[in-house]
Amino acid sequence: MDFRITYAHLLAGRARVSVLPGEPEGRPVLRFVAEAQSQGFFAWLFRFRVEDRTVATWEPESGCSLAVEKRLAEGRAVREQSITFDRQEGVALVTDPKVKDTRFPVGPCVLDVLSAFFVTRLRGVPEKGELSRLQVVEARRSARRTALHSSANSAPPRASPAQAQEGAPVRQASRAGTVIPADPSPIQEATRA
């Protein structure tokens, strides 16, 4: 999905969110990619360039995040960070030159923020009743240290064997008509009613 970002009806940038298939180590996964770039009048006027790319790897079978990689370039600030989730040990392993600690306890099955958006879309939002809860991990940076914070909520959903089969739709994700396929191909937009 492509987005045009405007401010006062003037182009400020563009963003893209996509879902790509993958099979690292023989496991089918989905890669959620979010990209943002500054463009247009404001980028020129303020000479402030943004070029961000985040890639989250999510495993449908377990419903857990496997990794997230970020390359954020905003003005003069540049940050490259890689987080790998070790489900057996329940830790996140962080590679970031600006982070002193490299190992954080997070639990056996967590979601990064980008994967959490996808899982929320997969589950849908009920009109009535209690909202679903997800265990989401995010990196927060303070002046002195960086830490991974995890919400203490229920584990994310797992895809059933039928849903994991190629071409089988997972479910109708929203009233708007977006179908999230089990086949790890880009999200297909259905016609809106």
C-alpha cells in the first residue's frame, strides 16, 4: 500500500507498507516492510531528509515475531538496529552500536510493533466486547539507556494448518473488505462495498 503524506495540502513525503514472502531456514514467514521518505516542498525548504525502512519477520505457524531490522535516517540522525527474538530462551538479542546491553528478557512469544499491526488486522476489532490483547515489544531509548519494554498480555494468534496452506484465505479482516491471504504474497485489496 502506498501513501502520500501531506501538510497543508503540500507533499511532505511518501510511505509504503508491504507484505513479502520468505522462507529462512525452511520456515515460511512473512516480512512486513514499512518505508518512509521525505519529498517535496518541506524536504527542500528545511533540508530535512527522512529515509526510514523497517522490516519485521513474523512466523504465521507460531504467531511470533522472529526479528526486526530498522534503518532510520532522519536529518543528521542515523540509526541501524537489528533485533532477533530467541523463543527458546525468551530473550531479544539486539545489535545496535548505540545500545550497550545486547540481551533483554522478553518471553517466549512476542510481537514487534509492525507485526502487531498486522496481527491486529488479522484478528479484526470487535464491535462489542473486550479487545484482543497482544504481547508487544518495543525499544525505548532514554538519555542514559535503551531498554525493551514488553506488555504483559496474551500471546498472538497461531495460524491453523488450513490457514497455512498456500492460497487459503486466513479470514475477512475488516468490514472494508481487505483479505489477508495465508499465501505469503502481498495483501490483496478486495473491492469495497
